[in-house]
Amino acid sequence: MPIIELVTLNRGRLGVLCASASLCLACGSDAPTGPPPSTSQIEVRYTSADIPPAVESAVAIAVSRWSRALSKNLGDFPLNLPAGTCAAEVPQINETHHNLLLFVSVLPIDGLGGALAFTGVCGLSTRDTLPILSNIRLDRADLDSMNARGTLQGVIMHEMGHALGFEPGTYVLRGLSGGGASDPFFDGVTARSEFAKHGSWYTGVAVPLENSTSQGPRDPHWRLSVFGDELMVSIVSRGFKSPLSSITLGFFKDIGYDVDFSVADPYEVTPLFPNTRILPEGNLQHDVVTLAPPKFVSPIAAH
Ligand SMILES: [Zn+2]
């Protein structure tokens, strides 16, 4: 079981949450004073000191959940990047880092409503095109609303899904998608198999990606009109539970992670009725953005 680390910059403190005490060498009174080398699947670093407790809590839960669902030894990556490479608020990076380094920021984006969050994947491994450096921005103006309506956890889980590789840089490069703007699909074998188990009524090409934004297979969301309430569709709405389905976990299996399917929530592919009135509390369309094409970094060869 992976060890989960949460590191906060500019606070002078280091929090280490241990999923398994028997594996957590840095826990206990004899822990070294400096940050230990990361051994986790995901290491989160906040870029400012004023992170609301609700965000810290939701991020910790999301890291724990995703780290139980996905595992892979991506390797150790030499990162030497000037400040602002990944996003304006991301500091200089000069270190060798194991697995995914994920920066999380809370800052003004576009006021109340509108966009809730953005995620960018800034670094990919040359070995398997999985993300090794990502950034999540949460809109400070929407935090209270998301928290009050119970959607904050789902939004952070959703964005972390993008940060881990539910984004076109991973699957388009490998030819795991197809279709045009009107009927894009993801055709990884595991996701298709899981979709068939839970959505056998669907007669189109599986697994359908969102087709309402004219991005074709580069829109990294499941099709809302087919999936309804699922973690990786592009809205959150009142009453949505944003379940993490075995289809989404199948996606991650197809792009190269080892997956524990027992972590999935119960889910059947259940479309929204045509006349269902959805009142989106926030839009997650177009929430995968990058300042520049991601950098490809080669892992240091193991000896
Ligand atoms: Zn999204």
C-alpha cells in the first residue's frame, strides 16, 4: 500500500499521512527533520500558505482514494525547471522526484460560478507517457459554494483524475481514442470491457467521450448524455454523487497503471433523461489546460 505524503510549501511544516504504519519509515518520534524522499504515488505541494482546511481535507481524501486505486512505480525524474514553468504560482523545481509531483493552488479565477478549477499536466514520462508533474488550480470564489453543496470532494477527485492522466496527452498519443467531433470515443480494452458490463444498452461506439465541445477525442470527459452522474463527466450538479466507476478505473488500467478495482463505487451507466433539468453548479468543461506542451522527462535508470 502506498505511503501518502502531503507537503505544504511556505508553512515550515511537513505533514505525512501514513496509509500503512508498517511501511511508513518516516513516521514516529525518530522521523528525520527534513522532507524525506517521496515514495508515494502522488506527492501534493501547496503553492501558498492560506489553504482552507476544507480543501486540505478534500485533497487528502482524494490522494488517499486515488493512491489506493492506482499504483505504478513510474521511476525517479530529474526536475530542473524555473519558477512558473507549470503555472505562474509554481516555484522553481530542482530535485530528483519519484512518481507524480502535484502542485495545488487556491486562487481567484473568474469569480463566483463559471469555472471551478483547472488542471494542467506539465511533465510526462518518456517511458510510458504517464504524468510526473501536474498542477491543479481551484477557484477561491467558488470554494464556499462547493463546500456548502457537497461538491468540493467530487471536483477535487475529478481534477486529480486529470492530473493522473485522464487527459489527451496520455491516451491520444498512444492511439487509444478515435472518432470525430460528433462521436469521439476511448477504445482502451479494459475501459471498453467495463463499459460493456455496466452499459450494455448502449449501441454506439464505446467508450463515448464528450461530444458537445467539438474537441473530438481531445475532450477528456465521459459523455454526459450517456454517463449521467459519474466522476469524469464535465459538470457537477445538485444531487450528483460523482461516483468513481470501474470504467474510469479501466481507463487508468489502459494507460498503464496497476489498478485495484475494489476501490470503485457502485455504478451503472445511466443516461440523463432528455428532459432532465440540470442546474450545473459549476462547469468542468475545458478544465484541462496547460501553459505549454508538457515536457517529456526520462526516468533515471535503475541500478
Ligand atoms: Zn474535467
